[in-house]
Amino acid sequence: MTRPAPGPVVGLDLGGTKIAAALFGADGAVLARHSRPTPAQEGADAVLDALAAAAAEVDPGRRAAVLGIAAAGVIDPRSGMVTSATDSLRGWAGTALGAGLADRTGYAVACDNDVRATAGPELDALRAEGNEHASLLFAAIGTGVGGALASDGRMLHGASGIAGHLGHLPSPEAARLPCTCGATGHLEVIASGPGIAAHYARLTGAPVDRLETVAARAAEGDADAVTAITTGAAAAGHVLGGLANALGPDRVVVGGGVPRIGALYEDALRAAFAAELMGPLRGLVPRAPLFGHDAAVLGAAALTTTLPLHHPGALR
């Protein structure tokens, strides 16, 4: 059951390179903002300390009593633990995020994966349209491939907080390619930004520095660049179309940095998505996110109304 917002709320968004913080009033207005680099390679304690410092910057007068955090990694909101994480945050797996941050700040803390938190406002928008039992499929395609699933108006978390990790679904286009999780053939290694750049390098034998370089070459007519982009986009579209058949979503949202490279990517993804759909879903089209750069911190603050709160002293 949703708890009413008691007053001002701190929202934090933890990424591999940046921490964003905001203080929201009870009416949802942003009262203060702050950002700082993530000490990603300094260990979990340093990251928790930086998060606490960011919260103090936006709420120096302690107007809030609760804090929500959207964090990278696999987050179990019930236990408040980081159950799995990549090396982008050194030593992050196994961190007691909820209790550790509560102890450092004195706030009651709600926590979740950053993509699920970002998807929260999208689900709220669907419900505001009068569909209290809305279902949502949300994909975030950038440096990695993440996602969120909501059914009957509720975000799905799954065992250990694993629900929504779309990047680790099998993809024929990624067959035999090694994934960062230790398996092979997963969507992330062909559809993410680095995955598309790596595919271009395999096609040409010439490494490239980033996805934008591939996009620029595709715009100039480079056939291998076009192939790398459309292959990654189609891989994502096929997986999302299959998931849509399984979930039956009212809306499909595709965000992240990769879709912003342009129509070549978007058209290939939408065509592959449509090719997978069963009859009742034909006409369902992936959309861009409704919310901008504030989506993650806004979603983080909203976690305090729906998820378990972790209180100071739990580690002692």
C-alpha cells in the first residue's frame, strides 16, 4: 500500500560516474539540487559516504525525514542489499545499502535499482490516465541494457531484486559472444552502446572509441556502421517484442543513450519489435520516456511511499 508523503523527501541517483541529489517538497517541487562525482573505485564505504554528503548538501536544515535512492546494481529493496554488481563500482556487491545509508544520514531509507526507479514515474503516468492496473515494459539501453517490468499496477522486483535485467536475456544476434556476467549470447553484448561499437570493430577489424563514432560513420554511408547499429537495434526489438507477448504491457518505453542516436536505430528496433507481436498487441509501439533528466531522482524519492524503509541502527 502506498504511504502518503510526510513532507520533504530526499532523492538520490547513484550512477557509475555521478551522484545526483534533489530535495523534493510534498507537492513534488524541486527545492534543491546537487551533484558530485561517484568515487567508483574507492570501495563501498566511500560511495556510501559520498551519498550521505550529497543528501546533506540538498537538505542542510534536515527538513526531510525519509530518503529514496536509485542505485546501480541489482538491488533487493526488501533487504536493502546490493545482491549483484559489475566492476563499475568496486566492491559494491554485498553492500547493505539501505541500512548503511540510514546510519550515515539518520533518514529512513528506501532503495531500489536505478532503472526500476526511473520507470516508476512512467508507471505513475499510466495510472494517472485512469488505468490503476496498468502494465509496463521499460528498457534502458546505454552502456548496459537494463529494464523494469510492472504488472497490474505494481512494479515487479523478483527474487533478490533481479526482475527487469533485460540485458541478460538470450539473443540470437549475440550468439557465442561473452557477456560481462560470465555467460554468452546475452542481449547486452550486441545491443548496448559498447556492444554496437564492438560489433562494428568485428566487422571492420578497426576498433572505435564510442558509439557516436559509429553513428557518425553510418550517417556518412558506412555500410558496416549501418549493419552494427541495425543489428543491435533489431536484437533489442526482438527481445522486447517477445517480452511484450509474455507480459501484455499497456505501454513499452525505451530510453537510455543509445536510442538517441537517431532514426536508423529507432526504425530497426520498431520493425523487429512489431515482427514479434501476437495479434492482440499489434499496434503497440515502443515510446520514448515521458520524463527527462529528473526521472531517476524523482523516482527515487517516490520509492519512500511504496517500498520498505530501512532505519538507522539496523546494522548495530
